[in-house]
Amino acid sequence: MGLFSRFFKNEDKEDLGSPPPEVLPLRNDLCWCDSGLKYKKCHLEQDQDYLEKQRQKALAARKACSPVFG
């Protein structure tokens, strides 16, 4: 990737969904969205997907900023 393309690359804004609360409930607690369902049946999978996407995005940013030798 050249210097010119780094400045003008098209960055699509990826929708990560709604962020989960800072402190997540345990699996068998009631969900944070007040649906009345247990967390494991309501938002557990969505929150895990959201957090995984954030980790992947941070890892990609870290790799993009690392020095290249050789």
C-alpha cells in the first residue's frame, strides 16, 4: 500500500450495533435491555459479537501503525 493510497483510502464505516453496558450481567441474570428474559437468551450472543468486532478493529489498527522493517 503506497503513501498516497493511505491518505485517500475509502473507509467504510462498519456498524457494530448498539454497544453493551460497561458492566455485563452474568448469564442467568435478567438482561440489561429490560426485556424480562435471561441475558443468555436475549443479548449474550450479540454482545459477544460486538466485543469481538471491537477487538478485531483494534488489532487491525495496531498492525497498521506498527513499524515495518526489512
